[in-house]
Amino acid sequence: MPQPAIAFSTRPTSVGVARLGELQTPHGVIDTPQFMPVGTQASVKSQTPADLRAAGAQVILGNTYHLSLRPGAERIERLGGLHRFMAWDGPILTDSGGFQVFSLAHLREVDEDGVTFASHIDGTPHRLTPETAVAIQEQLGSDIAMAFDQLVDPTLPPVTVADAMERTHRWAERSLAAHTRSDQALFGIVQGGTDPELRRRSAAAIAELPFDGIAIGGLSVGESKAEMGATLQVVADALANDPRPRYLMGVGSPLDFFLAVERGVDLFDCVLPTRVARTGQLWTSAGRLNIRNSAFQDDPGPVDPRCACETCQTFSRAYLAHLFRAEELLGYRLATLHNLTYTLDLMRGIRAALADGSFASLRDAVQARYGDAESTTKPPITDR
């Protein structure tokens, strides 16, 4: 029998259905729960691989739709695959392009076979089907690939949400049939909006298929925190006895991690830490800090005295405030490096708290600093 592309081992904790895990991939081990910085176009914006390693990243993300348009999956394959192309030797997960089915609604047409996009770059037509989405990811050579799915606005009529969910299930089967790389894992995606019955049905349908892991899609698209939590609970209950890794797609504000980890989520990705960094919003152990605020122009202290990142160890708040006012590119890099370090340190802290029983106190401390949590609304397509 062929060996699976990944191996996942877990141990239970005293916190709900949260678990501590170790995900082994062809390019290294991922400690879970874990956050994955988003490198949509083979680049985590403004960060080098050395920056990412310094921040504590173990795995990063790439995107099928964007990389197929530019520079093209064939070119990346000729140049040695995505790892070599972007000089990242750690694990990579690639999204299949399903989010673009949702976010590029004005530029696409969906039918039973797949989706036709008008390129957001030059308007040329491009086609993604379950088979082509899998083939592109095989050319990219990611460690973990995603089945092609149809994400829709959860506020649409229930029949529309149900139709998209059922199509996602059919596309899941086609994605599995098309997948040929034994050194690449393939995850299925649970959809169904915020309807509990649809989510139960979708989780059961995806769990019946021989995927290497299960993703939870269709959240963080504008629903409330309460709706997100309730939906995750439904999926957690449906997957209670499933040992495979669970990946919550597109979620990444500090409080969201706690809400989801308690419900058994192992992997996260989101552009939020890097996107807000480029606006000057920094996440710190004391809460949010807007470096554009005039109060920081004469502040000689570090962004966060408890942070070990290069930004905090080398530069002052006054210097970063100057960089942002001068629109110097270095400011974006330093702010992004800090926010990624904060996020990955928080995930490390969550793992430690799960192990030593201090999860509730850590959650309450972060709640006190980030009680006005970031909106769950997805960022614009230009950031994805």
C-alpha cells in the first residue's frame, strides 16, 4: 500500500475538543494548532523566507487562481516547483481557487463543470474545474492541496446555499479522482453557510470521502462571531471521531483562534495580520497600536517590549511612525514582520496553554486586550 503524503498524530487536552498535534509533511513537521501566513502570489507580502522563519512560520499558503494567471503553473513547474521558485523549504498549502469563486462574482460564471473567470489582471478568460485546479496544484508541488469548492454568501436563499454545497460535494469527488501525486495530501472542504443542518450534511459527506484532511470553508465572510462559533460547533460535533487534521480557512484575528481551537481546529490562515500591518495597525501584548497616531512620533520605545522580533529589538516607535508618514517601504516590512511574529507567538502560547492547563487564563487575557475583535469580513481580492 502507498504511504500517505502526510501523517497526523494528536493528543487530547482538557479544553473542549481541542487537541495538540504534529503534522508531518514532505517538507517538514507542523506543530498544531498552527497559523499559516498567506503568500497568495508566491510571496508573503514584503517578507523574505528568512523573515518568515525568524517570525516562527512553519508553513505558508499559495493560491491556485493567482499563480495560474501569473507567472503560470507550467513556468513554476519548469523552474523546479513552488518551493524552489520562492526559496521556501518548509511546507506549503495551496488553496484551490474556491475563494475566488466567491470574491470574483462579478468576473465569473459558474456551471456544473466548473467556473469561467475573466482575469482580474487583463480580462482574458480562464477556466477552473475540479480537474484543472488539482492539476495546477500538482504542478506547483505543494505539500497540501485543496479540493475545488463553491463558496457562496451565506445570506443567500437557503436553496442557493444548499445547491452550492451539493456541487461542492460533487466537485470533491472529482477532485479526488483527478489527484495523482502520492507526495501531496488533498483536503476536502465543508460548506453549507451558517445553516446547522446543511453544515451537518456537508461534514458527513466530506468525512465519508478518503481525503487526507478536512477544511471548513465559507466562514469569515461577514457573519457574526456568534454565528461562526455556532457553525464551528456543529462541524466539531459532526467530526468528533474523525482523526484527520481540520483547517479553518481564512480566519486569523486573535480571538478567533481561541473560539476555533476549543472546537477542534488545527490549522488557520488569513491575510489579516499582514493586511492591517500595512495600514499601521500593530498587534502587541498590550493590545492594538496604530503607529500612525501622532503620539508615537517622539516615542523612543519599541513597538512591544515583550516581543523578540527584529522590529521591536532594533527600531523605535518613533522610527516606524516616521516610515509610515514618509510612505517608506521598510515600514510595511517591519510592521508585517512584527504582526506575523505576534500571531505565531500567540499560536505557540496557545499550544503551551493547552499543554499546561492555562488556556482559559490566556484566552481571558487576550479577550481583555482584543475585546473589540477584528471584523470577520474577508479582505478585498487585491489582498488575497
